[in-house]
Amino acid sequence: MKPVCSVAKDEDISKAVFQALSKIDLPDLTGKNILLKPNVGRKAKKNTAINTSPDVVKAVFDYLRLNYRADYFIGDSPITGVVSREAFIESGYSPLMNRKDLLYLDFDKRKPLTLKITDGRILHEIKVTGYFKDFDYIISIPVLKMHMHTGATLSLKNMKGMIYKKEKVKLHQLHCSDAVKKSFKELDIAIADLSDVLAPDLAIIDAYYAMEGMGPSAGDRVKMNTIISSTDYHAADVVALALAGMKIEQVPHLQLLSERRKGIRSIDDIETIPGNITPLVTRLKPPPKEIKINNCKVNLIDFGSCSACLYSIFQFLTNNDKVIENYFQEYGHMNIAVGKGIPDPSAETFLVGNCTIHKKHQGIFIKGCPPTQSSILEAIGTNEGSQS
């Protein structure tokens, strides 16, 4: 029997949420502890397609509250260096956080639990929020966006927000043999491994505003007015890709999941509502195969970076043309290296982020996980003074 995935499109995103959820069979959630798990991993303005839209989450909550008398929770664990409450407030979640019938949780405030991953290819255990076992039913509510390292970030990858604090960084620092990798990156294998212990019960994908191109934080916003929902998160993710004009092969962790589950390999293995979703497709630009910067005065050396460090670098490059120009006039090209796999740098290379610490004595190390834009700027300013 094929898994069912419902898709709805409406200028009124609340109507789209209600329509999508009304077409799928949910269990009786009365009396349950229900977690709403949006993607609120960064400090970003509302509806910029960086974080899940609070309008979508409110509509999901309204629908559930009308149908089930239950205890409701909302929470996430952001990228390193971001305070959860500040990210939620910045993204417009204050009205939801202030409700008495919906409890906001900072997942990093409770000591973690360690979950064993029995059949993991590269991950064998992972530390998750100590709240994890408090929930009877987990709803993953990601925003549909491209991702420069994983192809796209959807309902499974959104569950990374259940991982405790810096334990998330672990997924970017794993190594395994070529026999285990089989042409996949370690990060992709790790995300697929997470499905053994962090699979959500329900996926509701926010494609109100989606992000194309240089996601997860530096891409372009595209308004789609669409909601995708399924009690099979894998089906929801595959349908979301189809609606973005992409195939499962472009998101390796979903391809790996298909091999493991021996079920969903394409949209043909899913019963969609409506049956023909072609009129709902909005082709999004996929992430670039190579990370390039449009600044001829800067050389970016990237081997195994994470999106958080890259975002800090792109922020710095976007907002500091004068600093970069002055540096170029005085010293020539600015070399910036990021990622755990960088080769031996030249002495004047700026090494961004803690993953480059093993090369710190060969270049100019900028600590942080990730470092902020201001810390990059400060290091460059200090170095200019020492060279003059």
C-alpha cells in the first residue's frame, strides 16, 4: 500500500494547512504530548525562508487544537552560537511563545539523553535533548529550502534540531572508509542514520516561502503558498522535491533512505492528493555544485565546511566591501579557508572556524563554531595592523 501525501496551495496559508491536514488520516491524539518541531535554527526575520514561518506553525496548532484535546509543545535547538529563544523571537514566534496552551521549550536547557543507533553505518549513538522522551507524537515542520551541503533540507534533516548543542557539529566531522561511503559523503550517511532514532510521526513541510539556490541561509526566497503533509516523512520529503522540480538523487540522504527502506524511490511510489501535482510545481534553483563567491579580490578555500561557517563568511563578504578593497590594495588577494579538510595554508590565510584549528599555527586562526561576522572583521583588522 502506497503512503499518502497531501498537497494544498492557497494564498491564505492557513487555509492551505487546514486543507492539507484534512486529507490525511491522523491517529487519535487526544491526551497526548505533542511536539511541534519547526526549523528555527538561526536568527532571521519572519518569512525569509531561513526559518519555518510562524504563520504556518500557528495554523498547524489551530488545526490540531480544534481536533484534539492534548498537551502541546514547541521547540528547537539552533546552530551553535545562536540562542534558541532569541531565534524564535526574531522570527516572529512571540505570539505563540506567549500562549498558555502551547509550551515553548529550549531543547538545550535539559541534560541530554544518549540514543543508540543499532544499524548505523557511521553513527552508532547520538546525544539528543533531554526532553525527547517526554513526547508521544513529534511533528516535523521544516521550511522547504535548498542546502549547499545536502541538496535540500526537509522533514528528516529538520530533526537534527533534536540533537543536543554542539553534538550537531559531530555530523560534519565524521570519517569512514570508502567501502562504507560508497560515493556518499559522511554527512549524508549520518543524516540517514538518524532516521533510525529521530523519525518524526508527521511531516508538514512549509513551502509558503521556499528558498532556492544557496541555502540554507544565503539563497533567494520564492513564494509558493504550498503545504505538504504526510504521516510518512520520507514520502513528504520526496513530494516536496518533486514540487521543487528536483529528483531524489539530488538529495543523497533521501537516496540512502530509499535504499534502506526499500520502498519509496520516486514520486510514483506515493499516493498524492491531488493525484496530479504537476500544476503545483514551482521549479527552484538547486544549490550550486561548487561554492563560489562573486568577489575577485577573495580566494575561498573550502574543504568540508558546514553551512554555519559559510554563512558567517558570506555575511562578512556581503557587508564589508570597503574592508576587502582596502585589504586588496595593501596586501593583494584575501585568502579565507574553511572546513576540516583544508590543505596547508599560506601564512596570511584566514582560517575560519574551529574545524581549522589543526592548522592554526600555519595561518591566522579565527575561533568560533561558527565565528561571527564581527569576529572575522576584527581578526582581519588586527592582522592589517600587525602587517603595517
